[in-house]
Amino acid sequence: MSLPDPANPTVFLVGAGPGNPGLLTLRAAEVLARADLILYDQLVPPRILDLANPAAEKVCVRDLPGQHPDKYPHIHQILIEKGRAGKTVVRLKGGDPLVFGRGGEEAEALRSAGVGYEIVPGVTAALAAGAFLEIPLTHRNYASAVAFVTGHELPNKTGNLLDWKALAVFPGTLCIYMGVARLPVIVAELLKHGKDPDTPAAIVERASTGDQRAVQTRLADLEDARRNAGLEAPGLIIIGDPVAHRPPHSWWEARPLFGRRVLVTRPAHQAGEMVRKLEHLGAVVYRMPAVEVREPADFGPVDLALDQIRRAEWDWVVFTSANGVHALLRRLDALGRDLRALGGVKLAAIGPKTADALREYRLRADVVPDATFSSEGLVAALRPHVGGTRVLLARANRGRDLLRDELGRVAAVEQVTVYDQVDSVAPGAGVLDHLRRGEIRYITLPSSRIAQNLLGAFDETIRDRVIRGEVQLVAISPETGKAVREMGYPVAAEAIEFTADGLIEAVVKLARRDAG
Ligand code: SAH
């Protein structure tokens, strides 16, 4: 056994924060990205795991043998064993690992075993609730202290008794974790020991996410308010005068897509930015990649095209997607060549994202349409430039032939398949269940292909919901809208700008209309 190296811990006790991925610390993201094993608590939101090393083994403690407290020796054992084996192990917990997270016990077990570790703090639920509900946990006029309290201990439990008398006279804000299921007992204890029944109080569920829900009232009425609003555990109880100073809608609850459920269907590797933008607007985002991008079945034609480009046999290379740019440039690199092999060829991009992809390689598009980011727009923009020239279209294995046909009238045009698009809607996909149950309001459709693929997987129940307008289809362009209508479905909105941002804008408009 090699000696543990304290400067190079292999086990990380990491706080995942309260649920909003943006609240993860940089250090947490760093160690997640290089973890070999991630052992996570059930309350850790799945979105956080997206940020992990894709090759990491991910184990939820729920799936370990044993019932709740019996799992702990088992968890310690795994941390010690894997730590000793030199694996990078991330023990991921909701909020902060040392606030009602048993992180202390795990650290102790590692210390006794001589396994190096590091503790990465996280934003604890109380702090997230404060920020996302706009309740100042301390306030110069109303609260000089904050207490983090567990509501999990029964008052009649011997030994670890919470001092309700002290809590009732505590000169500040009480943040009670794990207390929702025992709310009546908690309120009764506080009132019994002299807490003012009119003390402002709130409960919040899933603070910091698009699912955040809260109620606020006087302490004596908190259980009734909770029941009427249908709030359930887990939730955080906040008691104290600052609660009364919360605005009716916090900055977060006022976001245009707050609480709206939106489906993103872009391929997994391209969905990230759109998902983040929607989440920043307050949405609850579901994902189901309806197509995947793969290497072309045959690189022969791509290699030939790259050779021809190098020999200046093409005047233009036209890209109709960022995927196409990356595919061609990656292949160039794989062949051991570099940008010089593109020589003086001119480049065209269908829209700003495709042009951005070129910029990543320090290449500038010579032509990008001004406003209409579609094949039609690209034809209009290119036609004046390409008369009598040789034009190569770098494209997917399938797609429209409009560019070839239209540009073919004025230029010598050929197409080369630089990547393959593969349908990827699994009939058993969990997202279809959410759609069936009416839990998703907006479906974003970024291409005709994705639309056909996804709608093709709908059953009667989902279909009926779409026809009744309960589920709304948002198309990136008139072209995609047409594909949707041809399949017999209504289109709730079409983007004005044919980009992911345009799609998001269309969803925001629909949500405003929904809100009336
Ligand atoms: N270590 C965690 C707490 C774990 S105990 C932390 O620092 O936040 C679990 C309790 O935390 C839940 O019962 C609930 O009271 C609270 N909690 C965790 N995340 C929450 C959230 N997003 N919104 C409201 N309460 C939350």
C-alpha cells in the first residue's frame, strides 16, 4: 500500500449546492470533471451530474445495499477502498457537505483510515432560499443572527434534545432543515415556549430551481398554508421577521420562464448552451436528443474533398451547420494537416452559429446571410458571388437538396457528407411519459428532421394533448413548421430568427401569452 499523500487527496467530499447548476463552485466542477467514481446522494439534482466526467462511474447511495443508517458503513468502506486504490472519488451531497450532510463522519472515517481527502463546500439550502426568495437571513433591523436547525429530531427523543426554549427566544432567523414532515410539532414547540404566533414564516421547496415553490404566513398558520399549497418534504422552513420583507415575487420568480417546462431536443453535445439559457430564464428543462451526430460511415469522400480543396479544385466550401464545420476541421486534423490545407478557398456559413464555429478555428466566413438563416437565405446571399465557380457543400448524410439545386443553376456544385445524423428517440424514453402526463408545456423543434423524428414517436395521448394545445410545438423556422403541419400537428409558434436563441425567444413570447 502506498502512503497517502495529503497534498494529493483522492477523495473529495463535495457540496453540489441547492439544485441550480450555476451555484456549483468552480472547485466542485473541476473535481467532477476528473472523477473516476461519483457517489451521490439521492437529493443531488441530475443536472449536476451532467457536468461530470462522462467516463466516471456514477452510483447513487440509494442503490447501495441496506436501509438508511446501515448504508453509512458501506459508503465509508467504498470511499476508503477506492481512495486507497488511487481513484479520484467524488462524494457528492446536496447543499454543503458539512451542513446536515454527515460529511464530518465521512471525513473522520477517511482520516482514521489514512486516506487523503478534500472538502469542497457548497451553497447550503438556507442561503439559496434567502437569495432566491429574497429573504435577508440577517437584517440590521430585524435579525442579528441565523440558526441552522434540524427538524428531524423528535422532541421526545432522549439524548440529542433540541432546546426549543432557546430556539423560541433566539434573537434571529431560524432555518429549519428536514422539518416539513414534523411541522405541526415544531410550531407547537415554538409556541409553547413563547414564540410570537404572528412571527412571519415561510416554507420553500426546491429553492433555486425553476420548480421552486413557497408559502408565507404567520407562524401559527404555517401548517394550514403548507397543506393548502400542497407543499411536501423536502423543504426548508424559515421563521423570523425578515420573512415579511420578501417581495411578492423575487427576482428569480419574476424570470419570464419561471416554472415553465420546456423540452430541448437538440443533440446532446449541442444542447448545453440552450439548456443553460432556458434555466437562467427560470425554466425547468427536460432533454431528449432526437438525433445524434456521428462520424460519417465512410471518410473516403471527405478525405478526397480535403485533398481537392488543398489543390484549389474548389472555389467555395459551404457549411450548413456548426456540426459540419467541426466534422470537416476535425478530419483535417486527424489526417495530420492544418488550416494551410484550406488555402484560398472561400467559406460560406448558413447562420451566425455556423460562422462562430469557423471562428473557433480562426476562420472567417466570407458570406453569411443577413437575416434569414436557412437554405433559402443562404441561396440568396451566395448567388451573387458564386456564378461560374466550383462549390462544395459540406453537409449531413441527409437533409434538403435545395442548396444544390438552386446554386447548381449558376455554379458547379457537389455535396460531401461530412457527418451522419442518426435518429435517436428511444420509444421507452422517460420524457415521453412526462409528455403523456402533460408535464411539459413547450417542445422546441430545431430542425425538420428532429420534428419528424420526435412527433413520429408520439402516441395518441400525447397527440391529443398537442391538438388541444396543452403541449405546444415551437418550430425554429417556417420550414420546420411546415414539416410539423405535414405530420398533422399544429404549430404554436415559429422563431423569427432561425437560431436556438430565436427558439428561446419564441418560447418566452408564448409564455407571456399564457400568463395572459
Ligand atoms: N447538506 C444539505 C442539507 C441536507 S438535509 C444543505 O446544505 O443544504 C436535507 C434538507 O435540506 C431537506 O430536508 C430540506 O430541508 C433542505 N434542502 C436541501 N435543498 C433544498 C432546496 N433546494 N430547497 C429547500 N430545501 C432544501
